[in-house]
Amino acid sequence: MISAIRTSQGVVLHSSDFKLDLNPVDGRRTDLARIGAISRTDGVRLLLCDSTNSEIPGSSRSETEVGEVLRGVFAAHSGRRLVVAAFSSHVHRVQQVVDAAVESGRKVATLGLSMKRNFALARELGLLTMPDHAVIDVGDVDRYSPGRVCVVSTGSQGENRSALAMAATGDSRWIDIGPDDTVVLSSTPIPGNEARVARMINNLVDRGAEVVHSGQLDVHTSGHGKQDELRTLHTVADPEFFVPVHGEVRHLVAHADLAMKMGMAADRVVLARDGEQIELSDSGLSNRGKITSGDYFFVNGQLIENDRDLFGERSILGSHGVVNVVVAVNRAEGRLLARPRFESKGWVGGDAAKDLESLGADEVAAAVEEGLASGEDGDLKRLVRRAAGQFVNHNTGRRPMIVPVIIEF
């Protein structure tokens, strides 16, 4: 949705995510005439425009073209259960999946909390239309033969704990993926998610499912305008200033270059990164620099945390476990009072843990006794941590958290 925001500095045009679809699913085209009228009368002081596909020539395919491909997929897999993954917010895509399902005589169920919520809300608002008899609860899908069911799911990006990713590993409480299933990924991996999506596809195939994705068929089209669409919006809006938004650095730079090649002066194009403040004033547009620290804050229970060391410790605990070493010494007499207690959690398991803990206690005892005898016992915690760390790393190749506890008498 393109928004015109009226401010004391004039009209600010914000594109949000957009594409110029000449044949949209709901028939609502971008009102370029209205944007042109605003440009000619009030003028567009500043354009903030989506840059996601600024590197790609041409125009995005129409959303309705995906519907035809989906119908073909449903026809080709008539005897199999269809599980179609898409963004839950993409109501037009969900509508086309629903249309293909209903036309092929299938019942439709949703999988994933956000899909269930958005599906119901879109139907309530009249944005998603389908007969009531075609909707079933995901808990009832096993009551129907595979060829009579379509499941619309979240998790197309392979996100951890997402509905489809959990189904792919057999951890879903709602559906069991198997040889009777065809899974359609009606999306493309967001940059950075490629490995997760590939892993999810492998898991689905390993469970016997057939997977259809955009690398095979055109089951997805971008919702972001490519270069021709960006040029059209720039031409119609004819902005005084421009800030490329929504994209990685390379996308923002490519969009800025496109604007300048269209004739916009370089001093009227401003690049900004996350956390930076852009100021539009009588003297023009300027980047005022960062106004946030860039730190991430995490809400954990009743606490708000941003201690990076703490997160690092949790990562070590989760990956390698913890080793506690308790040492009791008599400083005055310079001797060890008892055999050290060497205990671990999450480091090694079974009988190996008992054997290694016993050997580790002996190793630490030897190091402490040597330190006490030589007088190099100034920092016993450091001495114990070093001895225990060298032992566990040498014997297991792992680096658990070492927690030394020194008791002195």
C-alpha cells in the first residue's frame, strides 16, 4: 500500500512493500493517476520507496499467474494431500490456494497460529472468500482421504519452531508428513534463510513427501517491484528528495543509483541505515546519524537483558555443558584437604561421565598440590580453571563452562 503523508514540510510518499500488478487478484490496481495528481498539485517533497528488487531488471509477474500454476499443481497431484506453505499475511496468495483447493473438491485446514488467525480474520472482513463447508479443523484432516485435503501452512522460510519445519522433523502435533503428501513452498527463501529452507526440504523428502518449490515451478512471484516498476513510480511521483528503504545495503545503493540515473541530483538522494535519523527541513534533507546504540534488548521472564557476555555464557552452556570443580584447601598448611569434587552437566553422559569426572578430579588435585608446594597458588580459581579446562579439552575436544569453587580453611 502506497501512503501519502501530509506534513508541515509537504507530502511524504511511502511505498511500503509494493509492485505494479496490472491484473491483481482483488482487481485493485495502484492508483498512479492519483499519485500523479498529488505530484502536479501539492508536489511530493520526499519519496521513501521499497528497494528489495532494485537490482533486478524488468517487472514482477502478476499474482494471478501464480494461481494458474497452483491449479496445475493441484491437478497433477489429485490423489495426494496438498500442504501449501505461504506467508500468512499474503491474503491474495492464500485466496488462490483456497480457490485451487475448492475447485478440486478439497477441504481446507490451516496449520500454524498466525495462519489460523489471519485466515479467520480475512474471512471475517470479506478479504478471503470461500464456502463454509470447505473449511475444516486441522485436527480433523485424517478423517479425509489424502486427495480431499489441502493444508495451508506457515513456515515457508524454515524458521525454527515454525509449523512446517516441525512437521518436517516429525514434531508436529497436528499432521504427520509422509509418502501421501505433496508440499508446495509458495515462496522463495529470504536472503539468509537458504540453508534453513534447504534443510527443511531435505527433512520433508526424507519423510517420503514430494516437494514443489519455486526453483521447479512458478509457484511464487515477488511482492516487490523490480526496476521497471521503480522507474514508473519515480516518474509519476517526481519527488524532490528520495530515501531508498526496505532492503539490504546493496539494494539501497542500487536503488539510489537508479534514481540518479533517472536524473535526480546526488545531493537529493540520502542513504540511511537502521537506527539513523533522517531530517527533512526548510534547508533540505540530511542524515543526522545514529540515534540508537544498536544494542539488542531481550525480555526474559520479568527481566530485560542486554548483556552480551550473558548470552555468550548461555550459548556455551547449551552447546557444551558445564563442569563444576570444588576444591578445599588449607592455605596456612599449604595442603589439599580432600579430593576435589568434579561434577558435570551436559558435558558427557553415561559411564563415560563417571570415568572422566574421576580422572578430572585427579588431574585437578595434582595441579593444586603442585601449585601449593611451589608457592604459585596466588589465584587458585585460575589454576583450577586452567587444569580442568585443559583436561576436558584434551579428553573430549569440547569446551564446557568451567566453574571453580575454592573453599579455604
